[in-house]
Amino acid sequence: MLIKLLLATKYKTLCRSGLIIACLFQAACLQSEAPTLRVGTNIWLGYEPLYLAQELGHWTPDEIRLTEYPSATDVLRAFRNQSIQAASLTLDEVLQLRQDRIPVKIILVHDISQGGDAILAKPPVTTVKQLKGKRIGVENNALGAFVVTRALELNNMSINDVKIVSSSVNEHISDYEKNRIDAVVTFEPSRTKLLNAGASEIFNSKQIPGEIVDVLVVHEKYFSKHPGRIKHLIRGWFKAVDYLANRPADASAIISRRLGTTTEEILYGLAGLHIPDMSENIELLDGEKAKLLTTLTHLNRVMSQHGLIQGRVNTDNLLSSSAIKE
């Protein structure tokens, strides 16, 4: 009888231990299975390594899902209402999010524009000064306003000297061709298409070096809860960037098929961008001496002066290099 009792007790203990182990294992699995990371972009050549990484199979759709929106305005809206957890944005758009108290982290610098953003005009307009009284197509977002404001400022003009016409990126070419505008603030790949159609480039981001920066941001909640998934995205990005650097013709062919352009147009457009590698990204984002903080300070001042934001925006704890460094 005593032996039976001991055996029964031992059996119950084993069962209970097995149940506990199973529960712990299940909990661990649940913790490791992050929900799909949804990333939003608009069409911009600097974001293409994300789609290249997807094409090269560096993640699955269950892990990371890319969504391309018609405009940056749509990307911002989706990020604000948390339809997406991460977004590719310009630095000025991030300042607007921060001003509106959206909890956001910058985790990657996609690119620094070195001519890829521009103002193109219909002939016979060949200078910014000749835009006085003309219609300028501008997307309804911070970047468009920032570019046209800086171009006018450098030419001793103001926004009151021109007529601003709302024109989203998917309308730039048609608005130009249908004579709805005299000039347009645009970027790749529309920039190259308009140049091929005879437009004159009268201003580009080379004239405001370091001021137009594209970054990847993520909601702080997702960032803190699922760092593994964030790192997976970042690893895929840098693998695609390496592929682009080492096999530019093959990479550009993949990108051109997606965008409906030629390989030559992609290579030409990429010449107007600087895509920081891993070590440069760390320099830009890491710690109190992060180089991007200087750009943010300058951008804060310019946007505040021109009414694009209300006062200076607090950028404390905005940058994080942890997903890159680890």
C-alpha cells in the first residue's frame, strides 16, 4: 500500500512538473513569436533596398510586410493610426510626429539626398527667381514645403512670391504634362522621367547638403516589445545594401522591374543619393554625440522659422542604434 502511494505521488509530481515545463515552453514560444512587422513607404529610390531585401528572400511576409502608399501623407496617416508599426520618412516628417507626441524611434538612416530631391520647371523657366508668380506643384507634406521654402529663401524670395498647387507624387508627371503647373518639387523616379520629358532642373538637394535625410522609424511600443523582429529587418536592409553595392547592375535590374523604369534610370537616380553603411549609421545614431543630432538641430531651427513646426521639437531619446549594433 505504501509503495502504491509513493508511486502515485511520484506520478502526480512528474505530471505537474511536465505541465509546468510545457507551460513555460509555450510561454517562451509566444514571447519569441513577434507579430508581423508592417512597414509603410511611399515611392522613393532610397527606400528600394527594403523591397530588394524582400525580393532576395531575407524575410518572409509573415515576419515583415511592406506596404507602398501613394504618398508620404498616406504613410504618415497609417503610422499615426498604427495601421503600420514602422515607416520610411524624411527627417522633417519625424519632427512633426514628435511635435504631435507620437511615440517614435529612429532606428536607421536610409539615405541622405545629394541631388535626388529637386525642383523641375517647364521651359523657358531656368532659375528659381523666374518662378515669381508661377504655379509650383508641391505634395501636401513637410518635405515638399521644406524644399520649396529653402529654395526660395536661398534666392531672397518668399512663399508669397509663388502660387502653391497641391500635387501628390503620383500626379507630378500628369500635372506637368497637362500644364496644370509651371514647376514641381519632385524626387526619384519621377525626377528622371520629367528630365527626360524636357523639364529643367532649377534647384536640387545638393544646394542644401545634409538637410534632406530619409530614416526608418518604429513605434516605441513595438520597438521595446519585439527587438528581435526589428533586428531582423535591419539585417535584411544591410544585406540588400551590400548587394546593391557589389552587384549594382543586377540590383538595379530588380529595382527597375518593380518601378517600371530602366536599369540606366535607376543607376542615374542612385547617383543622387548617399546610402550610409552599417558603421556610418552607428555614427549617425549612436549616443550623445550622434551626428544626426546636428542635422536635427539645424532642421528644427529652419522649420520653426518658417512655420513648418510650432517652436523647437524635443529630440531627446529619438535616436537608437541598438538594432544595428547588436
